[in-house]
Amino acid sequence: MAPRSLAHVPLPDQSVIDAVRRSCSELPSGSTRLAEAFYRNLFEMAPGVRSMFADDLRPQHRRMAQALLQVVQYLDTPDEVAYELRKLGAQHRRELGVQPEHYPYVGRALVRAVSEVSPTWSSSMSSAWVLVYEWITANMLAGAEQDAGTGVGYARYARSAR
């Protein structure tokens, strides 16, 4: 399934956000277990994306785990999170060559990874993660599209547009 645009993906409601937070609540601070499972699943599902990353994934594990847990923690301030996600989407397009067709693999790998590491996993939690991931994806793609359309970095464009 192709990612949906930001116009078609609302911020999930509080019960969804709470479910996603519960799934991460057992992860110790600084843990990379979720990121390690995510990348293992992603490279299994889409082996072609492995070349986008350095051989040593440990720094990427730390960055991804930190970024994802921060998004989950701060979903109550969606404007700030959305701004950061749009910058991240622009950066991923520009520096890694991430394309819209990569996002469904990322979503499936993420949901599978959470199911593997969360002791409170359930089918309703899976649905909650899908909704949150769709919102994350829509914001990242909006940033990537804006960046591609302007020919300048998203952060620089966003600052000048304010």
C-alpha cells in the first residue's frame, strides 16, 4: 500500500498515542533493542536498502531508537514533532536517497520490531502503531517533497517561510 499524504492522515487520538507509549514503556532508557530488531526486519524485507547504511549500524541504532522514542514521547506537541519529522524526511531523501516506495517496508519492519520487543504486545497495539507510523510517514514525505520542490534544504526553506 502506498503511503497516504498528510492531508489524509490525521494525528492519532490520545488512546492510540497511549497504546503506542505503553508498548515502549518497558524499554530501558538508551536501549537499542527496538532499533536492532527494526533494521534486522527491514533488511530481511527489503535487502536493497542495506546499501544506504554504513557497515557498522551501532550509531544508527542509537539515533533511530532515540528519534523514535522522542516522537512517541512528544506526540502531545504534534506541531513541533511534525516540524522535526519533515526535516528528517528531507534529510533522508537528500542524504540517503529514501523514496516513497521505501516507507511501507519501514512501517512493516517497525511494527514487527515492536511486536518482538514489547512484552505488552497485542493486535490493538499493532493497529495503534500503524496509525502513528502513517502520521510519521506523511510528515516525513511532506518534508521530502518540499525539499525536492524547492531545491534547498527543508530546514533552510522552513526558516525563511516563517
